[in-house]
Amino acid sequence: MALSKINRRDFLNGVALGVAAGGSLSPLELLALEAASGRYPPLLTGLRGSHPGSFEVAHALAWNGATWPRPDAQTDATYDLVVVGAGLSGLAAAWLYRQKAGDDARILVLDNHDDFGGHAKRNEFVVDGRTLICYGGSQSIDTPGHYSRASAQLLKDVGIETERFYDYFDQDYFRQRGLEGGIYFSGDRYGEDSVHRNVLRMFGSEGSGDIAGTIEHYPLSPEARADLYRLLTAGTDYLPGLGRSEKIAAMKRVSYSDFLRRHARVNEAVVALLRDTVKGLWGVGYDVLSALEGYRLGMPGTAELGIGELEGEPPGRDEPYIFHFPDGNAGIARSLVRMLVPAAAPGSTMEDLVLAPFDYGVLDEPGNPTRIRLDSTAVDVRHADGDSAVDVTYVRGGVPFRVRGRHTILACYNAIVPKICPEVPAGQAEAIAKAVKVPLVYISIAVRNWKAFDRLGFNNFYVPQPTLMHSFGMDFPVSMGGYEFTQDPSEPAVIHGTYVPTAPDQGLTEREQHLAGRRALYEMSFSDIERNIVRQLSGALGPGGFDAERDIAAITVNRWPHGYAYEYNELFDPPEWTREHGPHVQGAARIGRISIANSDASAYAYVNGAIDAADRAVNEQLDT
């Protein structure tokens, strides 16, 4: 299908207007459904994540120095705890505080979005009468066997038993259907669209099958194909003559991309091919990640260096990557909200949570011991009443309000903390500024069938040198709680895509790339993103019969300009900066009755980083 044709198709906020018989719900039907059932953000499509309405107040404050009048009198009662931020860290803080302070503790949770969960976002679609559930942010519970006691206990206390995912996640789903990973070489970068088997060793996986025969069809020069084959099969030590410690030191000082150039001596097209394989994990490519990180992740050309295990490293992933609700870690957020506000949803198990209807209308009812107030952006947080309490001014609907808490936990975006809390010391503000959030876009695409994947024999694609998504494919095969993952190619399904805006190979550091990527993301409209999505899906899946105008039912673009927490990068940061020691520790220091809790404060972009920060913050305040 010509791209110009799909561009003329009308989309309203991400939902196809041209609804064929048996098609998805139209935008008007969705609005009617929302009106009939009450506010239900997961069904909203188009530009989500940090959606319009969620960031304008914060940007006016941080970028333009805007201020709002602080109300002379409180506009609400005094709470035992006020939490700014209803992401996983903020919800965990509210729950842990209530556990330790007692069920009668009065807690208010404020958030600037129209939904709770922060990056743990749930997306839903209704296509051909079938409900599709997927994730729009925080993805999975990674290696729960290595969680701290506090994080592991919180999951259990809210009803999440991670061992059950061994039953719910079908680890053989794609293998049994003959589907494997592919590479999509786009015509925009390689002259012609083509898809092929992915024989690259990514994250320690071994290339399989006929490597030589597969590479022969990659749209690379003969020299590049020969270099790639050598890199994958020769088993060469590319640092001969160096001892083990010397190799480790050398690999910390050079990017993996430069390791390939200087030591493996491969064609530049091979460097470009491998550069972005790690984007989904780190938020940048191997142009700004060390060769040692490439070794940790099993990248080609590193296996025969003779380094062995690295001392002092955190435990590797010795559990399968299967601990995943159909809505990702929104399942954790929903579990916490149901515990904090039981009237919000029925049930008590992780299974009945999946399809449980959530009543957003009861989250902020006056009778709730814990109230969750959405669409509310904090703009001023400071001690009051002789430092015996904390006043929080927030803006809702353009109007400032003031609430008081005996304790306050700032579980919001970390870099905004010094902007809204004038009591943050200068040194602490400088420490906070050293972490630059990773911009990230998670894209959920509802399709009326996945026949093209089945015909082509692929379930996902890696996209080298992408124009937008660096990877996309079918969602995780999880069936639980009455929700069943698609079993037949003729059924509706969700395609998940990931886009991380970067500025590679320009001599920029990781932090500088995050800043450049964020600027680029702010300049992109939904139409820009949609056009690229259609172009990439059509290029990769077109040979399998995919027709974007016919097959796409809806698109939700979860835009997170402030996405992953920054984790220290050994190529640029001092070696002594670790999860235990680094600027984030000073940045997270308690300020009287104000504590800070978020994954940034742990320098760790994972669920347990958020929960551990919440646990620390709650303990700080209960000791105050």
C-alpha cells in the first residue's frame, strides 16, 4: 500500500475512524463507553504516557519560572502523609507507611497524570468485540529472586506470587508456532525494505541455523558480510597479549562500537548493524556503552577474550524473563491501589486483578483513609508550623490548592524536586542534576489479526539504524485471570514497539544524548510518530500481506520524555559510583519531614529500585 494512501486515512486521537463491519469501537463509541462507565484512562488512545494536560504546569515552572499564588489558608484537611507522585514508588510509599503507621493513618497521594501508576501504564483496546490488554511503560518484574526483603515482601503483601507466572507465561508459545526473531532492514536506510532471520548474538543468545546462508542475504556489502560472519564464528581473541585485568581495564575505557572498529577491525556497516541492539535496555546504543558492557551482554567478538566471570558484579539474570502481567507492571500499581482503596476494584488475587473493573470515581472520596488525587501537579513543597508539618501547594484545573501533611514523600520526577522544594540544599540539587532521565516511547498498536507475522515466520523484529522504532513485535504470551493471549493468527492482537530517541555517533556522552533525544521527542507530533509507525510496519510486514489501512485498529503512543532512571555508565562516570555509592545518595537525602523516593533515587530503573526507595523514605519519616 502506498504511504500516501494511509496518510489520507482519518485517525482521531489514535483510533481508526473508518470502522468496517465488526471493526473496533469508534472514538464516539469510546467516549460513550467512558461516559457510561465513568472515567477510564486505559482505554484512551493517541498520545498518552506524559499526555497533554499532565506536563504543562511543571514545564511552566521549570522552564519559565512560573509561579502560582500560595493559598492563604489550607484547602483540605491535614494528613499524616502526603505523597507527591502516584507511580510505583509513590504507591509503595503510601502502602508501606499505612502498614507501619496503622490502618487509621490518613494519606493523600497527588499525581499530575489522569491515571495512576506513573510509567507502569496499562493500555486497553476493544477490537472486533475482543478486549486487548497490554503495557505502555514499566514492563516486567525482573529477577524477583534477587529482590531485597522489603521489595519481595511488598509484592507478597499485595497478593503477587511471582512463581505463578511460570504457569501463565507460555515460554514455548513462539517456538511451537515456528516464529522467531527477525531483522527489518528499512528501505530508508538500506535502499530497499527486507526482512531476514536474526542471527546476531544479542544479550547472550546464540545465533542459530545457517548463519552464513542467512548473512548472505543481508543488504550489506560483501566485505561487511564477511566481517560479520567472522565476528560471529571465528572465536578470535581481539585483545591478544593482554592479561585478564589489563583486558578488563582496556574494555572499560573504550565503547563497544570502537572496540569493533579498533580491535575487531570490522566494516563500519557492521558497527552500525550492532549499535542499537541494546537500546531497549540502556536507552542508548553501543557508541556510548563500554566494550565491557558488550562482554556482559554476550555481544559478538567478546566471547573468546578469556575474561571469565567478573568479580563484584551484581547477580546476572538466572531467572527467565517471564514475570509479566498482561498489562506489565501496571499490574503492580493496580494491586497497590486496590489495597489502598478497596472500593476501587473487586477481588483479592493477582489473577482476578487482570480483568477487574476499576472505579476511578472512588479514588478521592472523602471517607477514604487513603485518597488518590489525579490531575494535580505539585508546585511548592515547604515546611510549616515551626517545621512540624509540610505544606504542599498543587495546581488542579489551573487553580492552586494547599494541603498539609505531617510528613511528605516526594515520589515524583526527581529533577523537578529542587524546583518545587526551595529547601533543597544547593549541593543536593547539584547531585540530583547529575542524573538525566532516559527519554522513551512505548507504542501499542492494536491490529485486527497477526497473519503477516505467521506467514513470514517472525514474532519480532530488530531494526538497525531506525527511523523510529528500533524493535517491534508481538506482545508477551501471557494468559491469566480469564484473559487469554491470542491463539490464532486471525484474531486481534497487540504489536508492541519501542522508540528511544538518541543522537548516536556524534561524539556526545550518554547524558548529552538523553538531552538531545528529549528535545527531539518534544518536537514530534502524534502524526509524525503515527506516520513512521505505518511506514515501518508496512515495510516489514507488507510481504506477509499486512495492509495498514485495513489491519490497524488503534494506536496508543506512550511518550515518556522522562523515562528510565539514569544508571551509572562506566565509560563516563567514576568507577566508585555504584547503586550503593554515588551522587544519587546525596540527592535522596532527607530534608526534615520531606523524603525523596523514586527509581532515580536508587540509580536503578527497575521495580525494586522504586520500592526500595519507598521503603527507605518511609522509614526515614517514621523515625522523624
